[in-house]
Amino acid sequence: MCKASPQELTIIKNIKHKSRESLAGAMGITEKTLSEYISRIKRKRKEAKNFLSLTDPIKSELYPKRTGE
């Protein structure tokens, strides 16, 4: 799985309540570049959701409940 890049993390933290134009300007990038980063974020999010759906049936085996502690 891929981790978010520093630029993607900046976008994730700051995208709420901002226009794409103002966010791109604040980051010093073009709106086209910002759109590319957003596309990558969406793709990674989709991949993560797919992975979670694959592992849901074995969740109890991955995270067994502790007893006696």
C-alpha cells in the first residue's frame, strides 16, 4: 500500500472550506497539479477501501480479543 506524500497530506489537511484556486496558490502549485494530487488521493482511498473489504471476513483472526489481562 502507498503512503500519502507530504504534498498529499497538506492537501488533506487544508482542502476543507477552501477553493481549489486558493489552495493551489497557497501551496505554490497550479490548479492542474492540485487536481493530479487529488486524483492520487482518491485512487489511494479507493485502494484502501478495497483492501479493507477483502480483510473484513478475517477481522476477528487479525485482532483477537485478549483475555485474562
